[in-house]
Amino acid sequence: MTTGIAPDLARRLAKRRSRRKLWAHLPLALVALLTIFPFYVMVILSTQNGQAISLPGSLFPVHFNLSAYLAAIQGGDVMRWALNTLIYAGVSVVLVLTFASFAAYAFAKKRFFGKTVLFWTFIAMLMVPYQLTLIPQFILVAKLGGIDTYWGLIVPTLANAQALFLMRQFISQVPDELIDAGRIDGAGEFRTFVQIVLPQTKPILATLGVFVFLWHWNDFLWPLVETRSPDHYVMTVGLYSLEAQNISLAITMAAAVITFLPIFFLYLVLQRYFIRSVAITGLK
Amino acid sequence: MRLRYAAALLAAGTLALVAACSSGNGISSSGGAISSSTDPNSLSGTVTMWIYPIAPTGEAADWKPRVAAFEKLYPHVKVNVVVQPWANRDEQLETAIAGGKGPDVVYLIPDQIPNYANSGSLENVGSLVSSDKSDFYPNALNALTYNGSLYGVPLLMQATTLLANKNVMKAAGITQIPTTWSQMLADGPALKAKGFYLTEYDAAPDQTLNETFYPLLWQAGGQVLSANGKQAAFNSSAGVTALGFLQTLVKDGYVPKDPLTVDPTPDTDPINQGKVAFVMTGDVASLTPTAQVPLSAWAVGKPLSSGTSGGKVISYGTVGGLSILSQSQNKAAAAAWVSWVTSTAQIKSYDSTHDYFSPRKSVGTLFSPSTLIGQEEEMLPYVTQGSINLDSRQIISDLAAKLQGAILNDTNPQQALNSAATETNQLLSRSS
Amino acid sequence: MSERATHMPHGRETSLEAPGRRPLPSGGEGGEGGEGDKGGDAAVGVAAAGPRHPAITQAWQRMRRNGTGMALVFIAPYVVLFFVFRIGPAAAGMVLSFGSYSINGTTHWEGLSNFHALFTDPLFWTSLRVTVVYTIIAVPLTVVVSLGMALLCTRSIRGIKVYRALYFLPVITSLVTSSVIWQWIYSSNGPANWFFESIGLGAVPWLSSNSMVLPSLSLMSVWTRFGFDMLILLAGLLAIPKEYTEAAMIDGASAWQTFWRVTLPQLRPALFFVVVLELIQSFQVFDVIYVMTRGGPGDASYSLVYLIYDQGFNFFNFGYASAAGVVLFAITLVVSLWQRWVFRGDGT
């Protein structure tokens, strides 16, 4: 990496690096602790159903019970709701990434009329709060006959401006030489995109994919409004439909843990992939 | 040529708007007023009812046998009971109505009736109770009435009253449950000395004043609005007394601090930690027993009165009713369902299993007076639903914020109330 | 300090004279250049040989030459979906600001009366102030923390992967869940105060004081968002070729100078993305307020979107709510465009 530098400079750099390493651990660990603490709270409190919460006892309890979990899912078809949510989130991720990356490629690498205005119109739509669009969007889907259907749930969420924005930023950094090299070899636009450009964006695709999946997994209001029958509920809506008005924090936390766990496992599996990929990008 | 995009934008938007407006949302007046007496065999269709988890668990399961029984009586009618989450239910219902996809029947509380009725979304159900109107408590019917028409048939009633934690009283050496504010304040020092709170007040701005400030206002003999409903009346001397009472509670440290800004959940609530002696507007049904405070620790007392001149023994109690949406395509069948669900026998079985009280006199007492909830049932005559109008929610919202400010910052009560009254009067004059 | 360090080639320049290629003019675009286009539309290679109808081949070649045809195909699905499901409802929602709307479908044209009512409503100005103050606190805080953590995470320290994974955890939690947990953490008998009291600092009125509530909400918001922004910035940092920073160090630049003159400019695209997204999020702050304070204490956390929600779904004043939404939209747009100028383009 570094070409011949003077030995004392090399020493300076090495000393700087090792000092920095120690310094770095402290804030890293501190922030990590602060980051995890609320999760610790969530899990611990979910085991304290029937107990009034006080400190420090409730955070370092001696007794645990899982009655909150039972209460959170009792009478509901959680497996079905999980399946519905999986379909909602899974299909959405695939389609969002597909549409966004195709469009982002065009925005990043191609010239066409009205590009900037169009792009900024998309970003501008992020600036309209959902409270204004909820009813018109619902009426639209209703008129198209999509209420209480999977497609009615999924399709309105597919045009994701954040995904487009992010993909465009990263695709624009893919060197043009690579793309041209593909064209020289006679690849058509489609192949160039799929075989050359997309692999370059793997890390951001993975990151974005996780993020879009999460957003759909945790979505409450749109599924609440769009679905009509309990066997079409998604997890969030279903779990809330079991909660009476005055329920304990423990039950709320239990429902939160139930919703959180699948994502957490998915995240554990995927994060190794995309964090590694992010690192690989840097070594280029 | 940028105009091309602007035009496309406008077109899309206009299209959506026109689509929204044009065919309305399927409002059809299916011939005539709904009547409650029709031949069961002539009715057909599917009735969808939206209700919420009123029972702590298993609300959906509760309705299955009822639906089965009804469908036996009305062989061509199918009933679909959907239990929706409490969370964001107004957004859900309003959106559904706007898109023409609402249910046929929905459970509403008095607070919601004016806005939905005013938008023409609810059907007048007066004819459903006309035959046995006298069997309903007038309070219950009034609570679901707007502009002279009835928009919901009462299904359940709730009462709040003074609840006392016997263990805390004993620990501080208090032997009598107070009946007036001054009596209660007199117990303050003894409780404080032992590390307890006299009572609790939830001042968070989203907390409905019906269960916090309004009962105090009424107990002092005051009213929220004038008799004709066009002027604020809460800045009267009764209001000042009530606010002053609250400020005293806060100043003297008789109430816990957290609930003044954030609604407590049952397990974080100092009440359930056994730290609070008296709950001024407590409801036995919504008590959450904890290991620290089991149900047996509680005793039921009469609602407080201010003890000043004009003071009243009074408290709040809501009503829950079933409404029929105007856009329903099955109004006759929906009417039959609502009538049946709110008949004496059905109310008796529903309310007794959900810890609520009956809006019908013919049901009689539901709970034994040896139980806490039975004792609370005896307080039903002291309970009012307040008066609801189109602006009630906004008045509450504005007033709650101002009250919280006055309580936290100990500002002059008359001034605080006057400033809130000015705002309210402006609001009222705008909408009339 | 070498000039080289600040004028990096972006990999944009293409060679039109690569051996073995028949150079074709890359012309025919309608004039809209836009950023990120310098040479981006390089000449298209020759189509594979084969007997074809000459006219079709010519048209095909022309379209491929333009690049426009394919571009349109690539963006078509996204654009259609967007216009129908995003722009349509948004336009409808905003057009409502010029009238009144009732959920039974009746609308009424009322011109600017909603805006007039809005601008004479003290609560509107309060909510505007609350939103602006919140944004001023939350956005810089989030960006600085994210950048700082990203820089730390570039170190090849043992366990860095675990740290990175941990920091992303709050992002995968729903905002409502986080708000409920933090509400308890911030309560006057909650862990935050318990900790402060045990180290002798005394309890803090996190959510109960007018002056503390917005900072407290911002802090919590940073917790929920910094992981995502950090990852974006990290990807951006790792994409900076090491030669540049090393060249700077060879030239004797200090760590700070290296960061400021070398790293930061390279990070512009990623930074711009993060800043704009955070701005949009902050201006629309609602969920945390809805769960944690409901606009309180008093009106101290009554944000603009909270006003929109209140007026629309609680009081059924959809026209009025829509007017507030239009104002919010305008403000956000203006500020974002200003950011584009600050960052000198969106960095591509």
C-alpha cells in the first residue's frame, strides 16, 4: 500500500495508529452499551408481568415469568399473521429493489429528458406527510378493487424514493470503464446492467434490502387500514388487536419482542454478509 | 416542456380527487327508516361489525356463540364480527368510510359520535329504541345523541368513583375514606410522612379531561360550557376552585410527578405500586392487580364532592354503543343485529362477563354488592357522561394543554382558565 | 498539501478511442444534462452482426445510440408506480388544502381560507417553531454522531464487526416500540434518572419540562437512526481509495487536515444523502411524539405533523390539515434545495 516512506515517518504513523486503536475502543464500547440498553429493558420487562415496575429491582429481577407472552398471543393466529407479514415484506423487498435499481441505473448513468426534475419530484414526495396521503391512497386502491388483497397491500409501497436515491448515489460511483467494457464485449443494456453494474452494488443492495424489509415488517397503519379480516392481518396489526386498553408494559414489551425476534434472526444472518461486503468495497 | 411533467402531475392529482369525490362512497339510503320489527326470514345479507378488545382477552371468541345464536334466529343473515385494534381506530374508520369500505356496524363512544354524525356517516337509530325507550337510562341515550337524533344504541356503561387503597390507609393511620376535597387534603400530611402519595393526577395533554379535570369541575358545581353550548363556562369560580385544588396537590407534593406529563401504564403506575392512597376517578374494571397491590387491597367509596357551596357528588362514566353506518348496504339486517345484541338478555350476558354495567334498567343489578365491582355499580346514579358536541374533542385538547401548563408552572388559575376560555369561545364562534 | 488530493478524478472520463471500437457519436439527447452525466452516456458498441431488416436495424441502432430508449424502459415501471401511487395521492392530499373535505365525500372549494386560518392560528406558529427547533437539534446531532461512529468503525480493531452489528440494532426496531421503551427510560423514576441520581447529578425532567423535552426526543431519535446513517457513511468512507489519505499524510497533513480536506469532500454524495433524509425525517417528526408526549408538556412538543394529525383525524378538519401539510412540504423542499447548494450539487 504505502510506497517507500522515510523510516521515522513510518514510525510516526505506526505510533499514531496504535494510540488511536486504544482511544477508539472506549467510545465504541460506551456507545455499544447505550445502544443495547433499551433492548435489555425490552426483554427484561417482558418477563415481569404482574409485577409493579420499580428500580433497580425490575432491571435485575430474581423472578421471571412468561405470562406476558401468553397474554400477548392468546386468541390470535400468530403463525398466520407472521406468514402474511413475511409475504408482505418479502415480495415488497424484491420488487422495490428491482424497480429502484433499474430506475437508479438510468438516473445515474443515462441521459434523458427531464431527468433532474423527475428525480427531484420523487424526492419531493418524501416531504409530504403520510397523514395527507392516507385517505387518497386508500380511495385509489379501493377503486382499483385492491382492498383486503395482497397486491393492494404491496403495490402502493413499491415506488420507494429513498431506495432510488440511495441506489442512484451508489451506482453513479460505479466506474464508467466497467460499463463500457461490457458494451465493447457486445453486451446489451440489460446484460450490462445485470452482470456488471448490479454486482458492484451488492453491499448497498443488501443494506437497502434489510431496511426495506424492516420497514414493511414493522408497518402498522397501512396494513391496518387496507386489510379487512383477521386472517389477513400482519403481525403488528394482529398483536394489537389482542390488546385491551389498559394493558401492562410487560405485555406491550412481550408483543414487541415477538415482532422483533424474526427480524433479529434475519439480521444476524444477513449482517455478516453485507458488513463484510461493505468492507470489501473499501479495499478496492 | 417542463410543463409536461407539471401537467401530468396535476392530472394525476385531479384524477385521484375526482375519483374520490364523484361516486361519493356508496352512500345509499336503502329505503326508509330502519325498523326493528321485521320478519326474520325476510332479512338477508352479511353484516360486518367492527368492535374492539373490550374484554382483556378473547373478545373475538366471546362473539362466536352470540353470532351463532343470532344466525339461528335469522337464517338468511350472516354476521361477521371483526375485532380491530384500539390503536389508531379513528384513522382506520375514517379512512374506511372515505373509501366506501366501512363496516355495517361499529362500536363508538360518545366522544366520537358528533364528528361522525356530523359528516353524515351515521344512521339515525332512534327507531330501534322507540318501543322500549323508557327501559334505557336517559343518560345513556343522551350520551349517544347528537343534534336531537340518536346515533348509537347503548351496549354498556361505565362508572368511575373514588377508590381507596386499604393497605396504604392503614399504614398512615387513616380510618375513614374521605368524601370531600378538604377531608382528603387533611389526610395528606400523614401519608406524605410515611412516603405515600395522597392521590394521583394524570395531566398528560392526551388524557381525556372527562376522567381528570371535568369530574373535579363538576364536583365543584361547575360546567364545561354554558347551557346553550356557545360559551365556555369552565372559568367560573367552580373552575378556579378545581384548578386551585389541583395546584395545591402538586405544590404540596401529594401527587407523583411522572403522571403529570406522561400517561402511566399499569405496571409503571404508582397506583399499582402501592404508593397511592386514593384514586379520585377510579374504575374497578380497569384496575390491574399486581403483586404489590392485589384486588383485595381496594375499597370503593362514593365520588367526591368539593365540599364548597354548590358542590356535588358526581363522577364520570362513559357509554359504549353500536352505530350503523349510512353507507351500509345491509341496513335492515344490521338493525336487526343491533337490536338483538342490545336486548335485555344479551346485554345482561355481555356486560356481566366484561365488567361493565347495563344501560337497560330491566337487566337489574349485574354484580353482587359484596364484590368491588358490585359496589361500584351502586355509584351509577352519581355518574354523568358530560355534554358532548362537535367541538368537545378540540376543547378538551386545548384545555388539557393549558391546564397542564398551569399545574406544572403554578400560574394564576383564573388567568389560565380565562385564557383557555377565550380560545374556546373563538373555536365555538368559528363553528357555529 | 498536494492539489491532487482535492481534485480527484471520479472515474467519469471515458475513452472513446478504445482500440477495437468503432466510435459513434453520443448525441441526440434533448438537452437535460444533469449531474453525474459527464461522459456517462458513452457510445454504444456495434450490434452483433446478422441478417436483419435494414430499417429495423437502423431504428434499433438509433435508439441504442441515444440511450434514451433504454433509459425509458429502465425507469418505466418505477415511474408508473410512482405517479399512480405516490404523486397521485400526494397531489390529491394537497389539493384538499383549497377547500373542505368530509369523509362522506363532499368537498367544497374555499380558496385560500384554510391558509388564512392557518396563518392566524397561534398553534400553527407554535408547531412550526417546535418543528424547526427539533430539526436544528436532531439533524446535526445525528449526522455528527453517525459520522463519528463511521470514522471509528473504519479502524481494523478486534471486534469491530460486532460493534457495527450492534449499532444497527435500533434501526431494525419499530419506532413505536422504541418510543414506549424510551418513555419508560425517561420517566422520573426510570433508569435514566436512577443513574443520574446514583452518580449524584440529580433527576432530570426529561419529558416533563418545556426546555428539556425536545432535546430528549432528539437524543432518542439519534439512537434510532444513527446506525443506518453510519452504515451509509461507512460505505462511503471505505470507498475512498487509501492512496488519497496516505498521500496527504506523506505531505505532512495532520489527522484533522486529512479528514477535512481529503475525506470529507470524497464523502459528499453520502453526506448529502444522509443530511437530506434526516432533514425530511425531522421535519415530519410524529411517531415519537405521538407515543411519548402527545405534544406535551403543554405545546412544547406539538410538531407540525402532530397538528396535521390532530386536525385531520381527531377533529375531521381535513382541508385545514392539508393546508398545514402544504406548508410543511414547501418548507422541506426549500431547505433540501438549499442543501443541494451547500453540498455543491448532490455530489455525483
